[in-house]
Amino acid sequence: MLREATAMNVRQNLGELLNGVQYRHDSIVITKAGKPVAALVDMATFERMRRKNDGEFEKLWAQFAKGFEDLSDDEAQALASQALEEARAEISAKAASAEAAGNKPAES
């Protein structure tokens, strides 16, 4: 799961955040003054990124970021919130469907 944490939050809760990264494979985007400055990722993800010596990751990230250049921070936040709500609705619908079919929903 992708999460965001302020630098202050990271300083205060580093152990908890590291557990999330290590055991749940969370990725943490660390922000200062509302701007992303670093990321905390599990070692497997880091190793995959490190092996990308040809710059493929950077090229893909630049393409992704370019698609959002013309959005204000408020517009980007609104899109992220909308995507989150849609994902939650989809998960709830799948769980309800599985429950109705008599299947136990998978834990994440």
C-alpha cells in the first residue's frame, strides 16, 4: 500500500513505519512542507529499482509525472481522493459478492 508521511511523522514513528514496509510491503512517500522528498520502500523494491541501470524507471516516472504537470495541488488531490474512493468501492463490492456467494473474503 502506498502511504504518505511527513518528515516529522517519520521521525516520531519510524519503527512503526519500518514494520509496515518490511512486513506489509507498504511504500511510504516522505514529505516536507507538503512536497514529496523521499520514499521508504522494502528491499525487494529497492533492489529492482537499483537493477534498472538503463534509466528505465526514471523514464517511466518522468512520463507519469508529465501527465500531471498542468494540475494544481488541489486538482491532483481531488483525483487521488476520487481514485481512492473508487478503489474502496470496488473492494467492498468484491467482498460483498464473495460473501453473498458464501465465500470468505480474502484478507489483505
